[in-house]
Amino acid sequence: MRVLFLVSHYGPAEASLVDNATACDHQVDILDVQGPGWLQRSAPQNRRGLNRWATYWPMRSARNQVARMVREVLDQGAYEAVFALSLPAAGFAARHLEDEFVPILWRGDLDFSAARTLLTEDVQDLTAAVDRIFLQDEYEFDKALSKSSRSAHLLHLDPRGALVVSAPLLDHRGTAPRVVMLHPEGVAEDRSEAQAGMLRQVAEHHGGTLTALSASALYRKRDVSRRRPLASTAAGRLEGFTHVVLTGSSRDHQAVADLFLDAGDGDRLVVEDTIGMGYWATERGFVRTGRGARLAGALHEVLEQEAGVASPDGPGGPARSAPTGGRPEQDLLQAYLAAMGRPVDRSYEQLRVHQDNGPLNVFFSTSPLEDRTDGARPQRVRNMATALDRQSPSVRLYSTPSVFERRAKLVEGLLAAGRPAGLLYGENSTSPIPFEHIPGAVAALAQTMRRHGGRSAWFVRDLHWLEEFDGYLDEPERRARMQDDGLRELRVIEASVDVLAAPSEAAGAGFNALLKRHGEPARTWFPLPPAVAPQNVATGLPEAIGAGDESTTLLYAGGVSELYGLDEYLAALTGLDESLLLDFVVRPLEVDRLHTMLEYHGLQDRPGLRVITESLEWYVPRSQRSIGAVLLGGSYARFSFPYKTMSLIERGYALLCFEDMAIADFVRDRRVGLACPRSQEGIREGIEALVNADLSGLAQAREQETWEARVTDLMVYLDRVAELRP
């Protein structure tokens, strides 16, 4: 079969598909529509290409002129199929091709703001021209809906067995570890350096080295013009490396990860648990994943296992024995063409929920899931969504109307077809939902779930828009409008859900105090605090990163504003033994203010002091024992459950908080730290006690205080509520 690939970029993602086509005896031409020019041309007589002006953005309106040029290319090549790889290539095909084409988008193709007008036009043109789009995972489906896609969303076909790799890509000769960290092409330099810093210490602990390299560098555009196969080209660029850590997420990450599995290198691969690659790992049964310090711990386990030391988690799997050559197990191009020929409704999405017959769960948040390991709300939303998915695949809805309306119809259709209803769980945001009709739509969906025997809960993270403090909503009209919108949202949704949830009992009491000021009655709140995510739990540390110091580190990770009890903490430190190491993890913009405060308290020149601006996830401790201070002031301290509480438990650090904070009972009851009086002497005594305290509760909390346990607790409570319902 003669095939034309339209591309706008060329890397491992495209190469994996083209190599499969070539191995299956297809004749392949590759046309770069942004270059423009031929990257590969199998037919010498096909010399017609695209004039450069055809790709200039003003020519988008000259569709007929460009279409005639494209028609000549297709006629000369006598192509039996056309594949458009990437959003720009698919948008070009949608505007200028009269014939059917296969639109395949990569992860990240839809990561752009509305200000990118040309990419927005590409999506609009594409969804108007095709009835289906192939995307890499369900999270890309979410993005497509948010861009107002009106096409069916299908998953990329499983590429396993599509490449024949004749030898491993990595060095298996038992030499000292040489680890390569493969990161996205455009990764932020500070983040990449922080990741590499922690991973490098693990490699050096095992007598090895670590090098950072772009995952896309394993195959470049120049390689296709020389007709180099992906596997051998990647092997050449990885020569001498023994292990791989794949960090971040990009258009090429999935192809690169699959390449290592096909080559039999799965037991030497560690993958960062981003949203996209976490989905990939679940589909492949790959378990050697992690976020933050857990990723470094996973690398430590791999290197220990390689050295003959048993790993507690077992193999990272699946590690295949490298094949010896021959024809691929499947012809991806024929499979895609077959998928194009199957009837599909434009509203269909190939979600995991269709593969499950269990209770139907629904997850709502005002904004989509984010690939972040900082920020309390993004982390909580992602972890709660993941926990609900583990119980039973859920349907995710967001406040964006184009997402909500299509997914709500899906939920209603599944319930009407006899699917048992499970849990509808929703979360508010730091401000009211911006679309006036969505709260009512959420309430209506909760009622639908109830009619089919389901349950519903609405989690309120905060009601800070009801508070009045300097610097926030100083315009009276704007403040009144936000408060009216927020109270209306709460009333409308509360009337239809079974339970209102808050971060803690104290938070619920705080909410009621705020509501009372505005003439609102008190509500009953179910406590639903943050939890431990197994993907974040750091194991095998700190000894694996050279933190052999037997002293204790006092870690403060947080803000420097008046909201935090930092002044009292600094004053207390002046009277402590100087053998204690002091670490401060703060935002770059707050460093100067912190140094001013340290100087005021006489701590600026204290031995063992460090001020760090990288994220807590990549913080490298210097001692085997660390104490994390969670000290907050004001009403926020009494009514909140700081997310950092669980982040410190995930790292294995003892906690110190004030005894009047909402988390004090949790810290004491779980034996993960101490609650001290709000005074310099109280802080000092608390630290001295924690230096030698029994903190066996930390390990237990890591196992029991999980997000899955939070979902279970909520379901048990909802069952009790249902029993009492008239």
C-alpha cells in the first residue's frame, strides 16, 4: 500500500509509526506541511511538493488554491491512504484535502491557550471535517472537549508488537550504572536541574553517573531523510547507558517508553507518574513509577536490584526478552484504516467506563486535572479523581460547558441503559463557578444519580470569598457579586447532594461561622482531609542520596507572609543546639524577606543553614531524620487542613504544629509528630522532644491515610445517610 504521512514535526512518535509501516512492506512518503518539503519520498517521479507560500497563515483563506496543489501531490503519488500526524498537520489536511485521512494527535498537541488563534482554528477545522480523532489517552479527550471538539474521540491503537527490535537499547554488561534522564524538549531548566540533582545523587550512591537528555533527541528530523530506523538510531544515542529515568511528558514519551519495553529494557526503566505517563503505565502494567522523591526511590530500587539486592516492590515490569527480528506482530496502518471504517457516533468517546459494568462514578471539578506536584488544589483534584477511578472507572466533568454537556449526556445515557449508579463527587474552587447554569446542571445530575440509586457529595475546599481582609476584593461591588454567586452555588448544589464535605471538622466549623455572618444557617459537614498518594511516598531515602548525617534537619517549607507563624519559629530556633540543621524551602520572590527575618533573629550566619527555592518534591535532606514545621496563624490555622501535612508524611518527616491548629488532633492521634503551644518555648520544647520521639506512626499513616481510604470512608458515611433518609 502506498501511504502519505503529513507531519509538522518529526521525532520518535512519528518514527515508530513509519517504521512499522515500512516493516509491513508499505511504501511511505513523508511530507512536512510546515517546512514545507519532503522528508522521505519513495517515488522519484513524485517531485511535486508544496510552495512555501502555501503554509503562510494569510493563505489559510485561499483554500482552493492550496487544495489544487495538494491534489496534484496526491494524484502523482497515487496514495491509497493519508495519515495526518499532529494537530497542525491534521488542521492542514482538514482545510485542503478532499479525501478521507486518518487524524492522529499526540500528547500535548492540545496544550495551548485561546490566544493561539491558528491552533484554535486547526481544532475547529479538524472537528468540522472529520467524525473521529485518535488521541493518546482520556486526558487528551478532556482537552479536546474543552476546545469544543464535535468529533468522536478514539484511543491510539496499542503499539505493542508493532516494532521489531533486534537488541536491547541499554548496556547490560554489568558495568557501573550510567543513568540517562530523558526529559521533554521544552522542560523548564530549574525543574530539570532539580530532578537531575536528586536522581544524580542516587546514581552516585551506587557508584554511577547521571546525564540529562531530551527524549525527542533519540530521533530527529534529519534521521528520517537518511532513512534511519528508530531502534538503531536510539540505541546509538544511548550507547553506554545502563538505566533510564523518563521524566515529564511530551509527544514522544509514550513511543520512547514502548520502545524500551519492546527492546527488553523494561526492568531498567523508571517513569515519572505524570497524568499521561501514569495512564500509559496502567495500560501496560508497568509499576516502576513515582513523583518527586518517590521517583528517586524507584531508581534506587532498580539499581539495588541490579546489584543483587532484593527490591521490596518486585519487578518494575513488564520486561520482555528482546526479539530477534522478523515481521511485526501487527500492521498499525491497516488497523487504523479498519478503525476508520467502523461506524461510530460523533458523541462517542473510547473511555474506560465503557469497559466496566460496575457502579458508575462521576467526578466533577471546576477545572481539568493538572500535571502539577505543587499547589494544594491541583494535587487534591488529581489524587481524588484517581482514587475514584481505582474503585470504578469514572466519568470526569468540568465546568466548561462543552465538556460538561457532552459528558452529562453520556452519564444519563449509561444510567438509562441500566448501568448501576455509584458516586457523584464534586469539588468547588477558590472562586464560584464562572458559568451561571453549571451549578444547576450539577444539581440536576446529582438528582439523576439519586433516582438510579446512586449517592452524591460536594466538597468545599474553602469559602474565603466570604471573608473580608485587606488586599482581597477591595471593590465592594465585585465582592458582593462574588459572594452572591458563591452562596447561590452552594445553595443550589446543597439542595440536591446527599453530603457536604469539608477538609476537617474544624474547617466545617469555620465555614459555619463565615456563613452565619452572612445570614446563612449552619450546615453539617463531613470531614474529608487530604491524604497520602502512594506515587509520592519516598522509600529507600535518605541513605540512597548521601544523607548520612546522623543529626536532625528542621525543615520549614511554606510562605513568609504574616499568615504563617514564621517569626515565632525563628525566635525559638535561636535557643536550640547548633548541631541541628536548618532548611528553608520558600518561593524565589520571598527569599529576600526571609533573609531579612533571619538576620533580625541572628540566624543568618548560623552553621548548617540553607535557603532553597526549588519545589519541596525535589528537596534533598542532609540527615537521616527530618522534622517538618507546619505553623500557621490566624483563623486559617484553626479552620484548615494544610495539604503540606500529608506531603511531609509522604516524605517520612515528623510534624510539628501548634496545638490550636485544626490538624493538631490528627498529628497526635496518628503519632506522626507533636502539637506544641503557640510560643517560643513551646516550639523549642516540641522540637527537642521530636528529635528523640518514637515516630512509628509515620509508616502506618502512609499505608492507612490514603486517598482510596478517603473514598471508602465517604461511601460508608453516605450509606448511613441513605439509611436515615425518609
